[in-house]
Amino acid sequence: FVPLFACLSCWLIGFVALADTAKLVEMRGLVHTRHDEETRWEPATLNQLLGHLHWVRTGTSSGARLVFFDVSTVDLEEETEVRIDRIHRRRGGDGIDVVLNIWFGNAAIRAVRFVDPSSAFRVDTPTASTMVRGARFTVQVDEEGTTQIDLEEGSAEVQVDDEVVELGMGQRITLDPDGLYTTEYYRENNFSEKGE
């Protein structure tokens, strides 16, 4: 009974630990990670598990793929730096919360709609916060903090200061550090401009 209980305890502890982590499943070139409490970047390893407040950075001609809860993926292009601000599965249900902060660089995100409708995948940048519940989109953040989001599939809500901008499939929003933004249909030539 004691060995069986010990094995079951280890399995449960491992399951809980794995439940709130992302996995680094692909890498090319120079990829480094660190925790928020650390100052030194360490070389990443394939299948490395990353949790709350872990950073990932890619170098020149480098890239990486993160997988969240075995379904949603984030592909980091070269010279990109991100932090996992939140990754959590709620107890007693299928509710999942993911918050990824892109400080600079480019990322392609495929956020699969989770079973629980209260689940959400959020991407923050220096100028905006984007909430999706099943979408495919790209995020580009330049050195000045200007953000461009292209929504390829699904829908998204982009929080700009106190305003929420609804994005539909095929739309792009570009936000500058001063809070001004423009939207356009990048697959068509129908352009509209907003923001004061």
C-alpha cells in the first residue's frame, strides 16, 4: 500500500506541476530563458517547461515554439522577447487563463478555443492588451513600442486605454506608444482610421 500511495502522490504532484506550464517544443538558433527573479539568461533546452513569470528570448536568425495546455501555440521569430505573465487551470473545471506579454519582436499565435467558455488567452504589449477565445493572429512590436496585430482567423478584443476595439477576421490594428491607433482590412483595401 505504501509504495502504491507514494507512486500515486508523485503522479498527482507531477500532474499539478505540468498543468500550469508551457512547453518549449521547437527551437532554432539561440534561444534563452530566465525566471523573473533571475537576472542571468540561460540557454533553453528542448521540451523545457516554463511557468508563471518565465521569459523566453530568441536571437538573430533564431526562433522557438511554445505550446500551452497541449493545444495553443506561440511561434517566436528572431529577436523576440516574451514573458508568461499567467498560466493557470482553475480547480474544479476546464477554465484556463493564459497571459503572454510580448515586449518586442514578432510572434504568430494560434489560440485554440478551450472547452470552458470562461477560458481566455490574452496577449499584452507595451501599448495594448488583446483577448481572444479561439483565434489565429500575429503580433509585431518594434523597439519604440508600436504594436501591429493582424487577425487571420476568429475574433479579438483589443483594449486601448479605456476603449475596447473589436477585431474581425482579416483586420489589422496598429497602435503607437501615445495611444493612437488605426485599423484596416489588410486582405482588402477597405481602410478606416480611429483614435484621438
